Amino acid sequence: MNNVDIPNADRPKGLQGLLDKELMKLEKISLDDSASDAVEPSEAVELQQKELVAYSNFETLGELLDSDLLAASIKEEIAGLTFDGAVGQVDLARRAVEMFNLVDHLRMTLEESDSENYLQVKSVVSHSLALLREMGIHEVDVYGQYVDEEYMELLGTIPAEEAPEGLETYQVAVVYRRAFTFEGTGKIIQEALVKTVS
């Protein structure tokens, strides 16, 4: 009897013959041989019932994805996360700053125009900074400061004639990305990207 021929009729006959020979070599396993590894019948029935209850309403993967079941399980996983002391908190703080950077970058792209959009985004940036402070994440003011490699990365310079009035050589004139510290550790979690007056 050749069980492999039916679902695999498009296989070459040589390959099919080889597969048939290998299948015949396999040992037959009786239920008695595997009884020690088997799940207790009551446990198997219980698992099947739970699975049926959880997924009985979904016939396709799309329906399951559109349901709230997966979202609820993801929320449970997130709620169950524990942070490894300060290391976990610093990672979380860095992620919060990365999200802030997206909003701040949007503000910088709109800065040239004096539009209503710019004012709205600027308001969102101010609110975001306040939320970061509540989380213990504080901005390090770098504008007008002299370069400090501990929390600034120098991208270049601008000519003195293009610099805002009152700034001297080596002072930060342009801030492309803000610097932040985390009060939980007192360490810099993001360096500022700046240009100074030449």
C-alpha cells in the first residue's frame, strides 16, 4: 500500500520510490510503546476544550487578527514585563526619547515656515518635554554652551557671520538633536548633535 502516492502525484517516480522505501523502514510504534510519554486523557481533553473556546469563532487567520483576542494577549504580555532595575528603566527612557525625537524632527522640518502647523507641533513638543520630565528624563540645555564631548557630538561649524547675535567661537549655534539625562542613574541617555560657531 502506497499512502504517499495520493497527495504527491506530481513527484517523479524515482523520488516517489525512494520515499516509499524509507517509509517502509520506519518502525511501527504501538500505543503501548508510547504510553509513558502520552498526555493523560483528561489533560488532553481539557487542552482541546480551552483551545476550542479561544479560537472557535475564527475560521481564518484574518478573522483572528481582526479580533481583540490577540490584542488582549499582547497587552497581558506587556503588563507582565519586568525591568531589570536601572538597566530596564534606562532602556525605557531611551525609547521614550526616541519617540520624542520623531516629534521634534517634525518641528524642525516645519520651522522655516510660520504656519499654523508649526505652532501646533511646537505645542506638542512642549507637552512632550513636560511628560519626559515627569518620567525623570531631563533635557540638557546645550544652545549657547561650549562643546562638551560628554554630552555633545559636534557635526561641524557655521561661519560667525551666519551665527545668531551674541554667540562666540566654539559656542553651540545649531542643535539638531537634544541631549537628555535620566535621573534614575544621572547618566546621559542621548547626546546632542550640534554645530558651533567657527
